[in-house]
Amino acid sequence: MTSLRYVYWQDEGMWLGYLEEYPDYITQGASLEELQENLKDIYQDLVSGKIPAVRHTAELTVA
């Protein structure tokens, strides 16, 4: 089982959010539960290659 962190907020009755690792891909839902399902769907699309040229985030340590 994979755990993913996501950012979410409510705007005019809709829930919006994105996965922390993929901030360019925002989705929405009428409820928080629907948003979570949509985030799972977009994650599957991102990791399966259905969405080309996926941008990633990473952390870099510098001295």
C-alpha cells in the first residue's frame, strides 16, 4: 500500500487538491471523498504513463 501526501482546499462548494509530488495536476470533487478518489485516479494515470511529460518534485541538499 502506498501513502501519498496531498494538498486540498474548498472553494465555492467544491473541493480542490493535488498530490504533493505532482503539484501541476489539480483535480476536484463535490465532496472530500470524491476528491480523494479523483486524486487516486490521477495518480494511476501519472504513474502508468497515460499522461506524458510528467513533472516531478524532489529535494536537493547543498553544502
